Amino acid sequence: MNRTVSLALWAGTLTGVGLCGAATLAYALDLEVASHLARLGVIALFITPPLRLAVAAGGFFSVGERRFGAASTVVLVALLAAAVHAALR
């Protein structure tokens, strides 16, 4: 499970940083797509923590650790609720 969580974190981080780097290059070349790439990069970085929690919760439930799975799920729901609240504010 640790490997799966680690891969989820690496994938989200590298995707976000890669998109932000591409946005920087596109901005330097004065391309209109720069703002869209930057937005996608930031979204990828924001999605990474909830993805990690979802992967951890699924892993805990799959190995029979219901308490840890439930705790991860509660934290995931709280994080998503805070994000929705902030977005609607």
C-alpha cells in the first residue's frame, strides 16, 4: 500500500509541476495556452492530497484495517467539504 500511495503522490506532483513548467515556457514564448496550462498545473497539485487520501483509505479497507480506512475517509470528506465551502464562498 505504501508504494501505491507513493506513486499517487509522485504522479500528482510531477503532473502539476510539469504543467506549471510548460506554462512558464509557453508564457516565455508568448503563447495563449500558457494560462490554461498554469491553471491545469495548479488543479493537479490541488487534487494530489485528496487522491492520496482516497488511495490510502482504499488500501486500508482492502487489508482489513477498517479503523484506519474510516479515519482516512473522514479526513478526505473534511478536506473535500472545506474545498467546496471555499469554492462557494
